Amino acid sequence: MIRIAPIADVPPETVDLLLDQAFGTDRRGRTAYRLRDGMAAVPDLSLVALQDGQLIGSIQCWPIELRHDEGAAALILVGPVAVRPDRQRDGIGKMLMAAALAAADARGCEPMVLIGDPEYYDRFFGFSAGPTAEWAVPGPVERHRLLARLRPGQDVPAKGTLGPRLGADAHRAALERQAQ
Ligand SMILES: CC(C)(COP(=O)(O)OP(=O)(O)OC[C@H]1O[C@@H](n2cnc3c(N)ncnc32)[C@H](O)[C@@H]1OP(=O)(O)O)[C@@H](O)C(=O)NCCC(=O)NCCS
């Protein structure tokens, strides 16, 4: 039986190994890592899939923001989502995504963003590149892979720059520095 558990239940180095297997050891240079640089993962949205005590999948979510002219909109970055290569295409990715999205929806959390294949994240989970078309990103990104998921009634600014969630004070200080 596959069990979904908090990521804190497993040693961090086992998650690192899984991510190396799924994405390669050069994964830390990816733009998604820059988006959440210095942030700690959101505990209740960061999960693992376990079978017979073995780690077979993981998902992590991070606090980020979209900085714009009038402030910063809080968002949640989803990812990496990783399934052990020998267990891919067996429903484990869907289980992890469904569990994280259900937890996020249950506590009415911020709009969610990820960089990934729309053929997977749009088709199964309703993430779309529409809202992100004019967002600036600190690194290379294929525009059609920068995706957002808004619950009914949620909105995001059309323009802005994505980055780690530094909060309103840091944003205001940066705007003041720019203006000087
Ligand atoms: C992408 C990933 C998380 C999907 O998890 P998974 O457990 O392998 O996939 P699931 O069993 O949940 O889903 C299977 C379905 O999704 C489809 N699918 C899986 N990965 C896909 C992808 N990258 N693009 C498009 N479709 C994909 C399968 O074709 C299958 O469709 P079907 O139901 O019509 O047959 C996993 O394959 C993985 O870790 N890949 C390597 C790392 C990666 O690329 N992560 C995504 C970027 S964050």
C-alpha cells in the first residue's frame, strides 16, 4: 500500500537522492530553484509517498511572491514533484499532487505556480499558462511551462516579477532604492 506522509517524516538526504534520480544532479541550477532561494518549504504542503517504508515520490511547496508596482502578491510555488524512475506512470505523481492541492484548498491558500509540462499539470490539475504570460522570471523559462492555478474567485496581477517571498517591507525598501 502507498502511504502519503509529511516530508518531515523522512531524512532530507533520501529526498535529495530521489530528486537527483528524477531530475539529475545538475537540478539546482534550474530557474525554479532561484524562485524560492532562501525559503523553507511549507510543511503541510510538502509530502512524500512511501511504500514498505521506501521513499517512492515527493512534492515540495514554497512561499514565493509576484512583485509589482503596488506591492507583492503571495503565491505558492509547487515543485519539484518527483517519482522514483522505476515507479513512474503508476499514479504516484497524481496522488502527491492531489494530496497537496487538497491541503492547499482546505486552508484556502494562495494561488499556486509551477514550472512543468502542461500536458500533465493542465490536463490533470488545472494549471494554465494564461495568467503568467506577462510575468518576469529570474532565469530562463519556456513560457508555456510557467503555469498557475487559481481557485474560483482568486486573482493574480497580470504583470510582475516572481521571486522568493520577502514580504511587503523588503519590497517597499527595494522600490525606494530604485526611486533614489
Ligand atoms: C512527472 C511525474 C511527477 C509524473 O508522476 P507519475 O507518477 O510518473 O505520473 P502519474 O502516474 O501520476 O500520471 C500518469 C499520466 O500522466 C502522464 N504523464 C506523466 N508524466 C508526464 C509528463 N511529463 N508530461 C505529460 N504527461 C505525463 C502519463 O502519460 C499518464 O497519462 P495517462 O493516465 O493518460 O496514461 C514523474 O513522472 C516524474 O517524477 N518525472 C520526472 C521528473 C519530472 O519531470 N517532474 C515534473 C516537473 S516538476
